[in-house]
Amino acid sequence: MKKKIEALLKDGSLEGNAGFAPVFKAHQSAKNAFEKAKKEKFEAKQAYRSALEQGEKDNERLLELLTAFRQAKSMQQYHRAGFKLTLHRLHGWVESWLKNAEVPHEPKKSKTAQPKAPKTVKDKALAKTGKTPKAAGKAAKAAH
């Protein structure tokens, strides 16, 4: 899906689309918020670890760092969920748009006319003899 969206953005198919702009903007802002939350979690974790390794004696300071880390971890989970939601909305919108819009770079598949194979015994007998199985059976008995 990511490649489809990139291709559509590259060829300008979605350019100026009023429905795409807010969905894509929401996706980008959620992505940025998630990346920022990941960075903040990493920094809070590093600060707490370095304080522990340096043998910080102030328990209040350690508790502040631990609380900041836990808060950053929770915010990362929150922003990840928001990012997944916006990604789902974006993919749904693009799929819906591709189904309803004529997209020039995706040619429609043409179906070639192929004879269908008989599926039942009755159809097979009809295809071979031109008669139904009962009629074929009566003709066979009459021939004996």
C-alpha cells in the first residue's frame, strides 16, 4: 500500500484532491508525533539509566526520572495507536478512491472468453453426446 500511495503522489493523481489532503495531513502529523514520542522515551530512559549507573543518592531525583520515563513510554504507546489509526484511515481512503476512480496508470484487466469446463456428470454427458444422461442411457440400452 505504501508503494501505491507513493506512486499516486509521484504521478500527481492525488494532487488537489480535497478528500485526500486532510487524511494525509493527519497521517503526517500523527507520524511526527509518534517519532517525537519515541525520541523522548529514549532520552528519558537514557537519563534514568545514567543516574542509576552514576550511583545517584537522591531517591526523589531517581523517582522523578523513573516517572518521566514511564510517562514517555505511555505517551509513545498512545501516539503509536494514533498513528496506526491514521494509517488505517489513509489506506482505507486510498483503497476506496482507487475502486471508484479511473486511475490511468493501472490498466483494467480484460477477460478473455474461454469455454467453461462442465462441472457435473450431467453437463459432461451433455457435452460429449449432446444428450442428457437419461437420454444417453436409453439410447445405449436400445443399441444393445
